[in-house]
Amino acid sequence: MTTYREAVREAIREALNADERVFLMGEDVGAYGGCYAVSKGLLEEFGPERIRDTPLSELTFVGAGIGAALGGMRPIVEIMTVNFSLLALDQIVNSAATLLHMSGGQFNVPLVIRIPTGAGRQVAAQHSHSLEGWFAHVPGLKVVAPATVADARGMLPTALADPDPVIIFEHAGLYGIEEELQEGAGAVPIDRAAVRREGTDVTLIAFGGMLGRTLESAAKLAEDAISAEVIDLRTLRPLDTEAILASVRKTHRAVVVDEEWRSGSLAAEISARIMEGAFFDLDGPVARVCSAEVPMPYARHLEQATLPQMPAIVQAARTLVGR
Amino acid sequence: MSIETPSVAHNTEGASPVEAVSADVAHAYRLLTEMLRIRRLEERSAELYQAEKIRGFLHLYIGEEAVAVGVLQALAPDDAVVATYREHGHALVRGVSARAIMAEMFGKQEGCSGGRGGSMHLFDAATRFYGGNAIVGGGLPLAVGLALADKMQGKKCVTACFFGDGAAAEGVFHESLNLAALWRLPTLFCCENNLYAMGTALARAQSQTRLVEKATANGVPATDVDGMDVEAVERAARRAADAIREGQGPQFLELRTYRFRSHSMFDPDLYRPKAEIEEWKQRCPIATYSGTLRERGMLDDASLASIEANVTREVDDAVAFAEAGTWEPLETLTRHVYSEESAKR
């Protein structure tokens, strides 16, 4: 069995071995071993030139990653948690996403940014949010959210091979999950969604940290003979609209499960795309199960009440199906 | 004395108008010619803005020419440059043609950014000119990263990063200098201190107005330079670049200069005393340097007129080129968002 954490580490290790242009930088990725222990041991293996501990300067080390990418390197930049990425938002949005276009196609930015995201560990309102949609809003960026160990292992090499900036959101609650990785598991596509469970009555759409409980919800629904299809978005920009629509045309009902706040969320975008592309196939309105619109509270019962949970997902599906 | 001045090329070969005279004289002419190329290009740009050929924001470098011309003498072709939104002069001296710059300001596809960037976003891969950055301070980490890439690849290159005094108030200024010093990166930080961040005087915005002190506080050796003296700028830049190439890490130049025009074409320039502007205009880097060369017996009316004529021809040609340029077809609107056509959905 391989953990999600080990899968990411192995992907980084493989990239470092395969391509001398690749290096990892970020806060505490070296001597500390990564705040989620993802890069543990890599400093000893690859040395401080390629496993670079940075100062607490998100804006500059992300910008330096962009510059290094422009200069011929293939940096992997780790931002300790999604809330800290806001300190680097200027470089991500105003430089990484724009340089290719502003330069008339002359300067692409082959940069990978890894960002732990999400809630569930009682670390309150400055370490717990899900802001994937903010980044997925921006043309010029690609945004992926591996929800499985195989994707954690396989999305990084594909992202590194991409000529443009790719942001990988790793849900912090997933690092410990285990899966049997197939022999020779490696690069996977980062431009399409995956059907994780087939069904005929309702489509449940999720990504990242919400996939697990969405699959559990589908299993629960099956007990009542409701056949739910589960789509793992995998890639948040570009969205695999066709995969979503194909499923909805089959099931005629959709529930979007999204750890973000509902207002202006990816769930809102997906709902709009279903309305635009499959309105006449729908038997009812698209339902959304999102986080309550509060800064994440510390107390466990409040945090759990904030997040989308299985009962709410199951209830939303039942309401649509009418059972 | 009379100097043969062949016509200034329109392409990246640029501007040394003198071959047959001594190296000193040739170099002096190069400095003077480059400053005049910037000045005349900028003056014409202002006219074209009034004529509504150039739109958006237009920030002119008039008065500050000695800085770009002096610093860029210290760079080799494989070095890199990161500049600001007031960068027409840097691009021109670096070797981007006046044609490509003017066409870009017209928004034509023959422009150096294909009409996608405009005045504030000139880019050129051939000369490693990385913009054209219109977020104040936004270029600094890019320059640090370019220097990191060069260093990690064992190249002996320098990345020159231009920014204004306003950038020294941004947090990213300190972050970038710190990282460059910590990792001993080959970055030449060039602070064009023209005393105003748009309309805000340096002393009204920053508690420490000696910007070299901010650099040294971050461990970057710093030099205070008269930015109106092109030879002084060149000397300081060469010293700094030499130190960087020896592996000593980054260097910082505070180049004291002044813009003679308003911040942008929208700016009524109400915040600067007229007397102050006039005082600085007396120190015009071009007039001063022309005078110096005359005193040295290197320049006379005829040779200056010859340089001017060549520069005028180059600018005329650039305007004609831009005027004749073509608009990119609307069908290609979403090009260059991603390298491949991966955004079809």
C-alpha cells in the first residue's frame, strides 16, 4: 500500500532523478522535511541546491519560481498552505498567468506550484480554506486536484511536462490515505475528469477532499436502490465540461459537492455549465452541497458542521430523485 | 571635428555610428546616440499619443535616459533584463528595434509583443528582455528567479532588474533582495530613483529615503550613482556587473534621476514644484553629455546634427512601419493563453 504523501514524494523524487532542471523550493521543504512530511528525506538525497528551503517570502519565492522557469529550469514550488498562497497571488495572477500572452507567445512559464488545501484538522480560519475556484478563474493557469493516490503520483509528472503553469491542490486530509498503486504507476492525463462510480439515477460531482465522502454517499444511496454516478473532476481548469454533461444527460440529475463557500464557487460554475449545456435533459434543478459561509471555526463540532457531510449529500440526491 | 556617422540600423544591431575613429570617441558617440534615440522616440510617442495612435497608459523616460544607456553598456548579449512599465528606452538600447517597439505601442501584430502588451509590456526573447512589468516591484522576484536559473545552469550571466523608488516601499523589494543576497545570485538591482512614485514624493512615503541603506540592510552591496551622468552610470554598472560575474552575489545601484515629463499622459503634474522640474532640466543628461564631449573636442555641430539626422530617420521609419502594420485577426484572440490549444473547453 502507498500513501498519498508517499506518492507525491515518489513523483518528486522521480522528477528530480529524471530531469536535472527540476528542483523543489518552499518553506521547510528541506531540513524540516515538509510541513506535511511530503519531502522528508529529499534534502539528504538531493542536496540543498535542488531541495531549497526558502525564507518566509511567498511572493518572492513564487516569483523566483516563475523567473527560474523563464530561465530554463523546471521548478516545483511548494506553498505551505492555501491561505499563504494569497501572499503570492500577485505573482501567480499577474505574472505566471499573463507572461505568455503579454509577450505575444514568446515567454511560457513551465512552473508547478503545489498547495495543500482544505479543512478538517481544526486549524481554524487561516489554514483551512478551499480557494481552488479563485485560481481556476484565471486564464493562463491550469489547476488540478488529485483525489486519489494514483493521481497524486501521476499528475505531478504531467504537470512538469506542461509548458504552462500548473497549480496542484493537495487536500491536506488526503496525505494519509492509502491505495494499492499499480506496478509502474506514472504520469496520468490532467485534462479530463474520471467517472469513479457508474450510476443511472443521479450524478454526484466532486473533487479533491470531497471525493471520498461523495463515494460513501453513493454507496449509502445504493442501499436504497438509488444508483448514483460519481464524477471526480480531477482538473479544475480547464473543466472537463463534456464529461459532466455526458453524465447528466444520462442521469438527468446533478449534485455538486464542493468544499468551497457556495458563493462564486466552482460548484456555481459547474451548475451554470450544466444549465447551459444540458438544461433540457434535467429533471430538476442542479443541487449544491458546499461549505457554510463562515470563516472556518476551530471547535470540532463547528468545523464539521461547516463542511459538506455525507448526510447532506445523500439528502440532496434523494430530494432530486424524489425518494 | 567631423565624424562620419553611418545611418543607424533599425534592427537589433543598433547604434554604434562610428567605426573609423578611436574606441573612446566611438563609445562616447554610442552613449550620446543611444540617449538621443530614446529621447526622440519618446517625444514622437507623446505626439502619437495626442494623435490617438498610441492609447492606454504611456509612461515616458525623458530625462532618465542616462540610466538605461549607462547600465546596459555593462551587459553581454546572453545577460537578461527585467524592466518596468517605463521601459521603451531599455528595450531600445537592449536591441529591440524601434520598429518593433513603435508597432507594439500602435497595437499591431508586428510589435515586439504582437500587440498583446502595448507600451507597458514590451518583451523580446532574442535579447532576453523579460518585460515590461507594470506591477510596481513585480519584476524583482522574476529577476531573482532568472538569476537563480542562470546560476544553477552554471552560466556566468547577469540579470539586470530596473525598478523605481516606489518599488522600495513594497514588501517584495525586501524579500527579493534578501533572497538574492542569501543565495548569492547574479542580480544587478537598478533602482531608478526619480523621487516620485507616481505623484507621491519619496520623503512623503518612505521613512528611509537613502535607498542604498535598504539594500545594505538586506545584505546587498549598494552604490549611490548620479543617474544624470551617463559615464558615471556606466562605470558603476560595469564595476557592479564585474563583481557579480566574479560570483560575489547581487549588487544594488541607486541611480538618482528625474523624469522631465509627467508620470503618464493622464497626469497633470500638480504635485511637483515648477522650480524643481526646471532645476533638474538644467541637468539634462543629453545636453550635459553633449557639452562634455564638446569640451573634450569630440563633438561639433556638424557631427551632432548628423547623429540627430540618423535618429530622426530611425524614428520616422519606425512610425511608418507601425502605421503600415496590421491588426491581428480577431479569430486569434485567445491565442497565447496556453502554449498549446489546451483551452478548447
